[in-house]
Amino acid sequence: MRTQSPQGSRAALLRQAMVSVAPRLKLVETFIAKELQAGPEPIQQTGSYVFSAGGKRLRPTLLLLASRLVGYQGEKDVRYAALIEMLHTATLVHDDIIDHASLRRGRASANSRWGNQLTVLVGDWLYTRSMELALEVDDLEIMRLLSRATMQMIEGEVLGLSLKGRTDITVEQYLEIARRKTAELFAAACAIPALFSPAFAAFQSILADYGRNLGLCFQIVDDLLDLTGDQDQLGKPVFSDLREGKLTLPLILALPKLAPEQRRAVAEVAREGSFTALRPQELQEWLVQAGALAEARDVALSFGEKAATLASQLPPGFERDALAAAPWFVLERDH
Amino acid sequence: MRTQSPQGSRAALLRQAMVSVAPRLKLVETFIAKELQAGPEPIQQTGSYVFSAGGKRLRPTLLLLASRLVGYQGEKDVRYAALIEMLHTATLVHDDIIDHASLRRGRASANSRWGNQLTVLVGDWLYTRSMELALEVDDLEIMRLLSRATMQMIEGEVLGLSLKGRTDITVEQYLEIARRKTAELFAAACAIPALFSPAFAAFQSILADYGRNLGLCFQIVDDLLDLTGDQDQLGKPVFSDLREGKLTLPLILALPKLAPEQRRAVAEVAREGSFTALRPQELQEWLVQAGALAEARDVALSFGEKAATLASQLPPGFERDALAAAPWFVLERDH
């Protein structure tokens, strides 16, 4: 049961804001659907499948809110919001190949349904189509920002892959991967509207910093949910990161506090990719006992608070309040 | 033994031209090596491996020649030549995942050496880095041309994949795939220098058409070599296309001339992915008897001649003669 806590009312505020951008978000969906329909038939099919799986559309929502916040009145927000979601989806489908994921958002992932072959091409198509959409508008600065964010995501994945199976990963390395893989696209989504007109330029750096901190908060919460969530709600198995050899923040924080034989058991799961030496529930208990879940949540909270503080430096109004409330929406989510 | 035929002397002319652009081609290699070195460590490693396997560097050579032909004196030719080769390599590494290829240029392909995971990211990194390299120069028109060519390659692959295993593919479908998958990047490589200055713009369409026809010639020869070549020289198994379920021009031309039981045997190889019902030598004999190799070679020749005719409309000089000779280099190659 949810009491009307300050966090609760802040999240309610963001939900209201989401309702207020809903008509434009609908235009974003239509934009993406039209793009997919213009592609070759196998792209139409796989693309619609991937996008119809839903997802929170958090990045386009942030872009639409930031766009209203700076006072933009035109139509470019819809295009770039669609583009950001397409870029994000391109990384998701390639990541599923990288992670051998068989489930995504509660359904068969694209790679397990159509095989790696078509899935590689769907990702390539989405990347390239995003670039073309940006090129149709003639804004080199936004293009640079987008390709920089794309490169950060790819290099973040490379870095993550190179540390797979390693149990000596540091908090700094974890945060570096999270920043590249996730936070830079949040930063781009929030900062792009500031480039719609020179008049908005003053907001660019605050909006980017806001997005980056919110993105870090989001990624840590995501990683926490993978350890504590419920398979049905998550739409993928619990501990899927560890099964893939990826140690996330709570585990990194817990390891030094565990007994040597516990550490060995965790390392074995990371190496083997399955829970044989250990049951998931056992590991969850160890994480609770080590205080690692609470500690990781505090780190997420501190990034969220940083984002809220940055938002408070933006021009007052409904959109600012919504952006300031967004971290609590992220912190409250259960899937 | 090679007699000094007109073809032979034309190919010799192109080889001379390649010697003349060799110093700039060396700058291209250095440019690419420097780019890779700036990437994260796993990209450095896999990237160097992929590029050090060699390859003919035909696309950058064409760009460098076209650049001299239009009279360009600056340094952009090296950057775009490197970019074109990086784009080409991005498609190669992703294609190897698509084709489950285990050999490329006589060595283990990137995916069989490092797995699909890193290989997906190496391709993504090369695509994105190419885009960034183009963005550093501020030429939107060249960027559009490049992203269009990239999209054509990806959609060509999608189309090819959707027709895998099908024995009812038409000559038109085959040529459409070859145009998208191969010829459009040749067209881009040749046409880009015409965009270096408005003074060169008059050459853009001839250079693009020239490149497109040369690219079609190149792809048909490539497909012929897959049927007739030698594994050691090709660096990959003979009939690798058919083993992947891909029917290329000679087979498409031969099928209607084969007996029903022969057609069934070919269809079985395409479906099964291996030569069990049939020996490769047998199929080679059928292709010879049906006149399909000669017929496909004639089609390649006609595209090559079209390219040479287009080249003859360019300003006279050493570079024009080299471009006009290029089809014969392509037609003569044995790997």
C-alpha cells in the first residue's frame, strides 16, 4: 500500500507530466511506426515486434519535457524523440546478441526469435536510419551530440564485455560503464532541445548534467531490480546480469564483506553462468546481510538527488517540477 | 602465362596507377591504424586483426584516383578513403556473423575468433566512428551520400537474407541485391571527391554511375570466383555462397537449363548447407555444360564495359585511363 509520501507525490507529479506530453508521445510512436513501415519487409516485422513490446519510453518523454521547458514551439521534438528511442532500441537488440538474452520485456528477444543474423541487421538498420533522420534536419551540432552518445554506448558495451566474468571490478569501473552505456543517452535526450535554438543554449549544460545523473540513478535501480525483482514483473530472469558474468554495483559493494567461500561461490556463478553452487535466494540474503542493497540504493538516491538539484536551476514551471520529480519515479519503479 | 593482350595492358595500366597512389594509400592505412589505436583495447585488437588481413583496398584506391582526376589538391581524400574502407569493413564483420563464416581472407573470421559478441560491437564501432569522421569535416552532402550508401548495404543484406535458401530468385532480384550490397559503396567512393568543391560537381553523376557499374562487375566476378576459384587463393571454401543458401548469378542462369533431378540436387545443397547429394566438382561441370559461367562472365563484362565507357567521358589524363582500365583488373582477378 502506498502512503502519500513526498516521494509518492513527486512521482505522481511526473505521472501527470507524462499525461501532459502523451499527445506528443503518441506522435513519436506514429513517427517510429511510419519509419519502420518504410523499411524492407523483414525490418517492418522485426521492428514492429521490438517496438510493440513497449518499454517505458522514458528517453523520448524526457526529450519532450525538456523541449517544453526551454519553450520550443516547433515539430522537431517529435523527430528527435523518435530518433532517440530508435537509437536506444538499436543498442538493445545488439545487446541481446551480446548477452545471449532470450527474454526482453517479458517476450522472446529478437535474436532468439529471428536469430542473430536478422537481429544484427535490424540494429544496423535502426542505427543508420536514426542517422538519416538527423541528417534530414541539417543540424550538425545535434548530429555530433548524437554520434558522440552512440559511440559512448558502444564503447561502454565493449568495456563491459571486456570485464565479463571478472570479480575484481571496481565501483569506478562500474560507474564508468553505466555512464557510457546508459547515462550519456539520457544526457543527449535532455540536452538536444537546448540546441533547437541559440536562445535555449544556456540550458544545454544543466540539462545534460541532469540527464547524466538521472541516467546513472536509472542504471543502478535497473541493476538492483535484476537482483531483487520478480521474473514476471521484470520480463526476464532474476540475476540475469550475474548469469552473464556481469557484476553490478550491489555485488561489487557486497564482495569485500562476504566470507571467502561466499566470494568463491559468487565467482563460480559469474564464471559458469548458472546457479549450481548457490541458490538465488541465498545470494539475495547475503546481499541483504552485507547491507549492499541498501548501500547501492543510497548511491542511486544520491545521483537522483543530484539530478533534482540540477533541475531546480532550470526556469520554474510545470516541466521543471516534472523533471525534478523524475528521479523519484525512477527510484520507485518495480520493473 | 599471360600474353600482352589489350586487357592485360589495361590491367597493367591500373597497376601503375595503384603504384602512383600508393603513397596516399599508405596515409590511408596510417589514418585507419591511428583511429583503431584511439579505440578501447578490445577494438584495437580485433580492429587491427581485421584490417591487417589485407584485402585489395579497391574502394579507397578508387576514391584517391577520382580525387586526383577532379583535380583536388587537399587532404580530405585520405580521410574519406579511410572512412570508406572502415564502412566496408564494418559490413564485412557483421556479414560474417550473418553468414556464420569461419574464414575471411584466408584466416579465421573475427566472429569465429572472438565470438559474435565482440564482433557485433566492432562493426558498430566502425560504423559509428566512420560517421564521426565525416562529422568532423562539416560536409552534410557527403554525409548524406555516405549514410544513403550505408543504408543500401544494410537493406541489400536484409533482402539477401530474406531470399536465402530460395531457388526461385530472379536475375533482377540478384542484381538488385548486388547493387545495394556492393555497387552503391563503389558509387559513393568514386563520387565523393566530386563533392570536395562546387567546381567538381559536374563529375558527380558520371563518377557515381561509373562506380555503380564497376561495383556490379566486381560482385559478379566475386560470385563467379566463389564457384570456380581455389580455396587457398580465395581464403574461404569454394561454393560458400550456396552452402549459405545463396544462389548467385551463374546458378540462377543455369537452373532453367538443368534437368529436374539436377535442380533438386542444387536445391538440396542450398537447403542443407552442405554437399551431400552432390560433389562440388559435379556442380561445376553442370555449370560449364549449361554455359552459365560464360554467360555470367558476359554480364560482368557488359557492366565493366559500361563503366569503361562512362570513364571515357571524364577529363583525359592518367587517372581517367586508370579508371577506364579498372574493370579489366576486376575481371582478371583470381581471388
